[in-house]
Amino acid sequence: MAVGLRTQDLRKIYNSPPPAAAGGIVHRADAKGSKQAKTEIKALDGVSLEIQPGEIFGLLGPNGAGKSTTVGVLTTRVRPTSGQAWVGDHDVWKEQAAVKYLIGVVPQRPNLDFSLTAREILLFHGAYFGLGYKVSHERVEQLLEKFKLTDRADQMTRGFSGGMMQRLSIARAMMHDPKVLFLDEPSAGLDPQTRILLWEIIRDFNRSGKTVLLTTHYMEEADALCNRLAIVDHGRVIAQGSPEELKRSIPGGYLLRLRFANSNATLFDRLRTLSGVREVQSADGTGANLYADRGGSLIAEIANLAASNGAELSDVHISEPSLENLFLHHTGRSLRD
Amino acid sequence: MNWTAFFAMLARDAHVARRNAIQLFFQTFLQPLLFVFVFGKVMVGSGYMPPAYKSLLLPGIMAISMVFTGIWAVAMPLIAEFQWTREIEDRLLAPIDIHWVAIEKVVAGMIQALVAGLVVVPLAWLVLRPGVDLHVQHPVGFIAIILLVSAFSACGGLALGCTMNQQHVGLMFSLVITPMIFFGCAYYPWSALKTFPILQKLVLINPLVYASEGLRGTLVPQFPHLPILAVLVVLLFFDCLLLAVGLRQFDKKSVS
């Protein structure tokens, strides 16, 4: 039976820089003010999520948004300052061992046991979960094969490439056949082929009715893989829904990023009057982010309007409806800023 | 309590120890054997030390070997596994309360300390013989002492390993381990310090003193030593204290 996840009003405040377990860089709260405020780092600020059994759910946001901390809380690795988290019917902080049976975790940075070979890592992982000798050995062979690690199976993992370590981490997380798979930034640092292999593996795992929670700051990945998404920034969920729903919520859908020489405020006011334009936000003083329901066909009108206002259009970038635009729309910042 | 996971972790540690057996052997036995050779053989043979020193030295060497094997066996892997690579994470995610992960490390350390203690005695005896006079009059007392000593060393390793960072390992040796060895009454009995009354009181905070004196009291009771009962009580106290501190530090390191 598939298992869902739920968090309610999770808050996490670090009083010292978070240790490696949380991963990533977290947003530093207002550094000015009293001595106390200087060390206080608000990683989660009231995160409530409901992830349905059997879905692929994505947490999308920039570095330090609180994605890894959310995963940390759900996987028993980060103790929340307040709020609750459940895996299936189990309260993560009251029934840790029961929760750990249900989950498989792929960390942001591979944390393989460097004292063991690839095969031993999987075998011992199976042993921690009480797998029998036969089941364990069969599954190890299958996973090594599936993750293309068979020829390196009896080597120590210290010399493995980043992609191989990542594959072995995923194989390890699947070894005990968990109901929920957590993947923290699974494609960071992977080459394109490995990324496609990874996506296939995730879809395959999901097809057997299992739940997947992944974090990413790659918009394409979230778009391609996830049934539903939550966009996270500064420890808060700023938008939630399917990729399509979220993209529909961007005014107009198209984003035109414009740069002008000699721009002025009246120009921005007049841009808003063009047909199809939904919203104009000024950016960096000389530019504008223009949301509209059409793209290229607006350029000529914008160029004319600029010329008649004594400004000159110097750069245009048109993007079609995407999560990147959505993030920009909600936060005023690009995902990779 | 999930004993399957517990024993699987113990099996993992045994597997790693077996893989590093040669390195572990030299790490554990080379220094004590050289010490035994220089002080027990060269110094006694050349007449600078009385022949009885051989018997006095042996329990001290056993104490040092056990204590430092236990500390080393627990602290060094923990320091490495809690570093940037977070290698310990797969065991923290095993379906078992995380305190048992720490206790497993302690048990693995105790086993290594016991093996070190029980192997160094015949090795040292081979180097020193003839003239070593061992009398185990109370086997139960001796077993109790070696169990408590191994537990103290492994719990100490847990506390140190979860408190120190990799860059502080050198400092740990010069600040904790070296003074512990020299003021641990391993190379001389505690009663030999009576001419330094302040120092004699001060060294009582050093748990190695009780390990050396306890082993001396059970292996070579003909030499002056602290009362065995007192040694047992104090060692038990150190075991509990270091275990409590170690578990607290482990918790701090493993859950953020």
C-alpha cells in the first residue's frame, strides 16, 4: 500500500550554522540587531505540506530555501523547532524506527560508507533492515545491474566518480524496498545521460505505486517529473499545485525580459496599456519584466513605444510559460540568483 | 529493540576491522612491545632497573594497550564518519533508535580493547621472560576489571569522538592522551607518588590510574596497589559518566 507524507506548520530555527546533516545553505535571518538575532537562522518558517500516496512531489526553490531541511525533518535527521511531520500514520519524531523502515533517502552529497566496497554497502544496508541472505544477494545483483555498477561492484567506493556515487546512493536507498523515496537534489552535478537514466529510474519506482519526494532547483526536472510541486523560498511554501496549474497562474504565461537604454517611468506606464500585457515589473532600474499572453508579436510594438518615448530597446528575452517565470513572478528573483 | 540491525552493524565493524587487521595489529601492539623491550629488557638487563620491575610493568602496559585501543577504535572512526562525508548516515537511517548506533560503537570498541589486553599480555610475557611473576588469585575480580576498563575506554572514545573535530586530533593527543599515559600510574605504582603528595592526589582524576592499579591488584598483587573495591567503584562511575556524556554528544552530532 502506498504511503503519503504530511507536515504541519514546521518551523526550524538554527542557533548556530546548521551541520552538514541539513545540507545546503540556509537563509540567514536579519543579521543586524541583538546578539541573539545574529546567530539565529530561520530555515523553515511554517511549512505545511500534504503529499499523496503514490505521487511524485517536488520541492522547488533556490539554494537555502529550506528544501533540504524539510527533507531532513521527514527523514528523522533534523529535529523541528515546532510543528509535526508524518510518514503514513507514523509521527516521524515519536516512531522513528517505524518511519525508517518506510523511507529510503538519497542525500544531496553522497555519504557512502567508504570502508566498504559497493557490493558490501548494499549487503550491509540490507542487513540493517533485516533482509535475509538470499533476498539480499538477489536484490544486490539486480540493483548493481540496473544502476550499471556491476563491473565496479567489488571496488572500494572512494575512487568512484560523482555520478557513480550518486547511482550507488540511490541503489542503497532502494535496497530495503521502501515505500517512500526521498531524493535531495538528485541531478546536481550529473551529466545529461545519467540524469535521463535517473529520471527513468524515478518514474519506474513510482509506477510500482511508491511515493517520491524530490528537491531540485532545476525547473526542467520539476516540470518533467513531478505530479505536484511546492515552490519554497525563505522557509515558506509560496505556491503549490501541478506544474500545469502553477504555470497557468503566471499572468499571461509569457515573460518578456526587456532592457532599455534611457528608460523612464512613463514608458513602463505605457507598456501596461499594450494589448495582451498583464503585468509590468521594473527590474534593475533599466529593465522590465513584462508578463503577457503573447510573446514575439509584442516586440515590434514595444520597440516603437520605446522609440517614441526617447528610449531604446537594447535586449529582449522571451520565455514561454515555465516554472522559472513563476518563481520570478512570486519572488522577484530568478531561481539561480 | 532491533537486535538484527544492532548485530548487522557489529558485523560491519568486524568486517572493516578484519580488512584493516595488519594495520590494527601494528597500531595496537608495536608501541607497547617496544616499551616492554626497552624498559623491561634493556633497562633491567643492564642493571639500571631491578628485575622485579618486569612484573610491575606488565599490568601497566596491558592497561595502556586496552585504554588506547578502545579510545582509538571508537573515536577515530566516529571523527571520520561525522565529518563532511557523513558516512555514518546509513546507520543513522537504519531502523533502530540512534542511541543504539552509539552503543554498538561502544561494544565494538570494548571487544577490540579486550582483544588488545588479552593479546598484549602473552606477547609482553614472551619478550620479558624469564622473571615475570603473575598471580591471578581472583579471576572474577580480574574479569570485572578488564570489562570495566574496556567499557571506560570505549565510552571515552565515544565522548571524545563526538566532541572533537578532525583538526583537533593532534591536540587531543598532546592535551588528553599524553598526560593521561604519563600520569596514569602505568609505569610506576600509585604508591610511588607518595613523595609528591599533591601530584598523588591530582592523578586520582585520571581514570587510567584505576585501570593500571586494578590490573596490578589482580595480576601482580604482591606489589602495592589501590584497593580493588575502590577501583571497581570508580571505574563504574567513569563508565557511566562517559557513556552519558558520549550519548549526549552523539545525539548533538547526529541530529541537527
